[in-house]
Amino acid sequence: MKLPVMPPVSPMLSKAVSEIPEGASYEPKWDGFRSILFRDGDEVELGSRNERPMTRYFPELVAAARGELPQRCVVDGEIVIATGDGLDFEALQLRLHPAASRVRMLAEQTPAAFIAFDLLALDGTDYTVRPFTQRRAALVDALAGVGPTFHVTPATTDVATAQRWFDEFEGAGLDGVIAKPLEGLYLPDKRTMFKIKHQRTADCVVAGYRVHKSGDDAVGSLLLGLYDADGSLASVGVIGAFPMARRRELFTELQPLVTTFDHHPWNWAAHADPEVVRKYGGGSRWNAGKDLSFVPLRPDRVVEVRYDHMEGRRFRHTAQFNRWRPDRAPRSCTYEQLDKPVTFSLDDIVPGLGRPTN
């Protein structure tokens, strides 16, 4: 492979702001795996945000790149799995599997798509040194008429349109808006873009904690739960951003609530059915080597957390501590309190993206 921009490349990043800024180019914020794709003839590589190769996990993208993209290019974008109901991040996580046979099967059953939103190189030209307006125009021209696997993200310079996207597109699984300076160069690993994400609060039950890596006298993270309509307590995520002094205080405060797994709602070891374990939050597809053991607590304490959006039954990202809610009864912490975005079709955002593949 011989390109003007060679792998590995750390993608340009964004920093969070509370409002959509003026005077920028705006795009939907796609919820998938960030990736920079390199193509030089038949050679195709997919790099990740941490510069690790992802090529083996998405063979269908490699094949599609050879048929749809320019012969020599470097494109920044997002790997997504689209369904008729929106983006499916859980299905995307399943693709990171060590068995090649499993990857091939999933590639056929749940094929991924690539949403392109920046151009780093084309033929013999390095576009990273050019302003975004030029990179965007070259990207649109270079990928004109591509598909069905590769798509160019919509973009606008109109703030009102960006605000409408922010309000509407969440219903298709997107999680906000990205604002890019019009004259900005492509600066790898620099937070020169801006992201505007949804922020909400929810009252959750604290049903357990994990011990901090520094020792056994501090809390690493608190495990959060919400009651489902059938009365089951589902695992929805964690909070863990506490100062070390507060971690030790929490450890002491929570000891009176420590219980056994015998009657705890998350006694996942008692379930032989892996689907039951998955439904209620046990196990980790994202990191098979991660220690998921925890100390069970009586579900008596309620905490208010901030979150951006849900991915299925769980918070898509780590929630943030807001305040304790001693005034709330644990049984009142149900899914019913959560905002439910209006359903929006992916096909209305990128034509052809949300249509059934079979």
C-alpha cells in the first residue's frame, strides 16, 4: 500500500458543547465504530479510533470498498449496522469476534455499512492540509453515486436544519450533531470539532458495586437498575467518575446494604439460558476478558444520573452522577420515566440505508 496518507492514522476528534455553534458545517452524529478506511487498488485496511486494525471483522466492507470506492483513497467515517428500526449498535458489537467463521456468518446475516464524512486522500493528493469545505466537496464528488454499502453523510451549514436533525434523528438511533469549522484542517487526534449530544436524567436503583482497581476499600463503579413492566430489575449501566476520597466514603456507606446473591435480582449465575443473562445485563460482548464480578446490594438506594440515550435496554454510554434521591422509592424507578424519541427512518436520512438487505 502506497498512499499520500498511510496507516495508522488517529481520527480527528470532537469536544462536547451545550449548544449548536454558529458558522460551521453540521452533520448527524452517527452511533457506530469510528474508522478510517485506506484503499490502494485491491488493498483495503480499516483502522479504528485507537489505530487498531478492524479489517478482519468486516469482510463485506473490504469487498464493497473494492467495488464502490475510488482506486486510491483514504476516507474517514463510521461503520454502522442499519435496520428498519434504526441503528443497531449491539449487532455491531457482536462483530468483534475471534472466530473467522462467526465473523463471516454475521457479515452475511447483519451486513455493515460505512458512512463517509471526511476525505484524507484521493489518488496522489493529501487532503488533510486543505480546509474542510474543500475536503467535503471532494468527498461528495469522489463518492457520487456509490452504494449500496458506502454512503456520504448529509451536511448543512444552516443552524435551523441542524437543530431539526438534532431533534428528529435520535428516533433512528443517531445521538446528536457534529459541528465542523469550515476552514479547519484535518488534525489527527485533536479535538477541533464540536459535538452536541442529548442530555437527560433518570432515577435508578443502585443494585451493586465493583471494587476499585486500587484495592478493596474503594468503589470503582455503581451498578444501576430500572424495573421493567414485569417487575424484574434490569441492569442498565454504571456510574464511576468519583474522586478517590469519595470512592472510599461510598465503600463505607454501602456496607450496610451488602447482601448475598441468593435472593438478588442479578444472580446471573443461576440462569443457564444465555439469553436471560444477556437480557438483564450480564456478560460482556465488548470485552470478553473484563472482570464483571460485583458486590450485590439490596436495591434500596436511588440515584439520579445524567445520560445521553439508550441502546436497547441500557444506557449507550457511561452515565454521570447527578444527585442522590432519598425521596424516591426504588420501585418507582422504571423504564416508563425515560424519554421515548419519535421513530425516524434511516432511509429518510441517507436514502437506501435503512432498507431491508434481504
